[in-house]
Amino acid sequence: MQGIADNRRLTQVLLAMADALMLLATGLAATWIRFGSEAFSPELAKILHHPGFVAYAVLVQLGLAVTFNLYRPENWRTRDYVLARMAALGVSLAVALAVGTYLVLPWRFGRGLLALTLLLSLPLQTLVRFLWLALSSRPPSRRAVVIGDGPIVGALEEVLAERPSPPFRIVRHLPAPGSPDAPRITIDDLAESDLIIVAQLAHDATVDKLAELNFGGTQVVDAAGAYAALTGRIPVKQVDSRWFIATGDFSSLATSPFHHVQRFFDVVAATALLVLSSPVLVLAGIAILITEGRPVFFKQVRVGRYRKPFVLVKLRTMKRGSDNNGPQFAARKDERVLRVGRLLRRWRIDELPQLVNVLRGEMSQVGPRPERPDVAERLEREIPFYAFRYSVRPGLTGWAQVHFPYCAEPEEHVVKLEYDLYSLRHHGPALYVIVLVRTLGALIFTPES
């Protein structure tokens, strides 16, 4: 990904450090308040005697904050957005700490102490984010010059206008070299910029100037790459096949050793999840059987890696004969969904049997969602580069599912593919972990289907 927001990593690190320090500081304050000055030292010594608990609490705090999107200020739309996710963090963190203290006997500190720590820490963490929102409302200091025209430029401007804290602002727009009546671009035209975004470029002297600036410290990126960095999507209607080759990011996708590492993690995780979720699966199956009758499972042919078909297994959540009038995409508030099926779909319990597909090697934990052969064939005809999705195993969850869980209209499938292509570009352990962590947050905050 082209780094058009240089301070994003620093922002995330600073927020994470602030959260950890506030949790530890409020833990000390809570100990003082709870036990008083005389018993403070011995009680604190008891806690410090178990550094594993302290590390566990901090790691759970940081992991849940990542899950609920609390380290990405560029996505914080309003204070209500932050409050909702801080509330989810508070509930989840309380449960996680309670589970930890229950499972590890030496960690059984007073519940009042833990509750007081959270009551002190969470408001402070929320306040830090409110202050960040207030400060980020100022115009960004980073200046960008755009060269060329086209729909991608309008899309970039729209994204920047919608973001609560854009990483740069466009200060100048220059016509593409070679266009009618276009003045010659000079170094002076570009001198005021920290970032140059190229939407159109003819092969003339301007290319040499841009190369000189790029190696002199001024970042030069293509417009499609800038859009992808801002949105997590590759704009399929603004790129061609040459772009996928020129970026170089897709060249090692087929031979990446991460495919083998991913397979190992898939088998381990799928086995553990099947064991842990087996009681839920049994109860869900009984609920379907009692309320709606057989069949309990729904099986359907889907397209896998390299177009190899396989039989996907889910718990049945729709009425019998729902596809009698031909295949249809599931939509929000779909009338075909069973009463018990609505609950199963809301919390993705119906997807758990696909862990068997993961163990068989037909799917992965993370990847593009598999489609039916007839639907996939139609989408390949209508959407450019759709077949690129087949270069990796389909997944239970994925980058597209985290950001765009439901789609029924053709344009929505375009957006979903853009997310999928972005995930292919960054296929590796970092994205794999990020998707798994964010899936929980997406699950909680996704509207009811």
C-alpha cells in the first residue's frame, strides 16, 4: 500500500500506549481508593506478584480496542460512534478480565477492584478520543497536487470530504501533460506539495521531473493507489490489467509461502473452534429441527480456489424452496429467512459448519466469500477482474465482509470485489490477523440481517 498517511502508525502507537498507561495508572488509583493508604502497599504487592495478570489485562485491552476500531481515528465519524465502541470495549473487557480471574486461581483479585479500575479507565480513554476528534477537525497540514483528470479524481475528492480527519488536502489541480492547451508542468508548479497524485500522465519530460522529486523526498503516487490507501478498496473501474502488473504487489501471490502458513493456522483454528462451538451447533440444530423441521443443514455448490467447485455446508436459515424462482442474493430483512434463522444469521452461527470445509482445505478462515457457479459466471461477465478472486482460497470471513457484509445489487458487488482485490494485494499474515480481530467488531456492529 502506498503510504499517503505517514502519521497513521504513529497515531495508533500513541493511542495504544495511552490506553495501556491509563489502565495501569487507574489500577493503581483504584487500589489506593479501595484499600486506603495503609493497605495500599501490601495489596499492590499482591498484584505485582502476578505480572502475568497485568500483561493479560493490557493485551486484552489493546486487542479489544483494535477489534472495535478504536485505534483508527480516520474512521471516527462522530462522538456517538466512539461512545458505542467504547461501551462495547467496556463490556467485553469486563467479561475477559472476569474469565481470566476465574480460570487462573492466583489471579482472583477482588471484583470491586477490577470494576473500579474500569470505571476510572474507560472514561479517560473516551476523553482522549474526544480530544483527538476535536484536534483532527483542523485542516490537514499535508498538501497534495493532483495531475490529470477523470472519475478517480472526483472519487478521491469525495473520500477526502467524507473523512473526519483526512491525511492530506488537495491544494492544486494540474491538467494532464499532452492534453489540449495544457501548459507545461514545471518544478515550480509542484514545489508547494508534500504529495503528488498522478491520475493521467503522458510519457514526456514531466515523467523525469516526477522521478526526480520522488527520489528527492516528495512522494509521488498514482491516483488508484492513493484511493486504495484511503478506502481499503482497489477501484476496478479506474485501473486496467497493466496496473495490476505495474504495481508488482500481485506478482508473488500464487507462489507466496504464506499459503502454507495460512493452511496450518486454518487447521489449528478450525479444529479448536469446532470443539468450542459444538454445544452451540447442537442447540442451533435442535432449534431448527423443532421449529422448522428437516433438513437442518443447507448444502450448495460454490466456486473455490482456481475455480474448483466444492460443496459448502451451513445451518439452514431459510424456508424450504426459497430458490424455486432461481438463485437470489440474501438481503437485509429478507422475508425468506426463518424466525430462528434470523438469530443464527445475526451472530453468524449458521456459518460454523463451514469449519468442516476449512478442515478439508476447500476454504480458509480468511478470504473472499465463495459464490455459486452460475452467480460467479454472471459476475465475471459484468465486473472486470472478478476472476482474480480465485487466486486464493475462499474464506469464512474476509476484508470485504468486515467492511461490507451484505450486497445484492450489481454495484454493491463491485464494491465488494474492490475490497477483495485489496486483500489480495496485501495477502499475508498481517491482513490475516487484522481481519480475524476485526471480525468480532464487525459482528457486533453489523445491522440485523
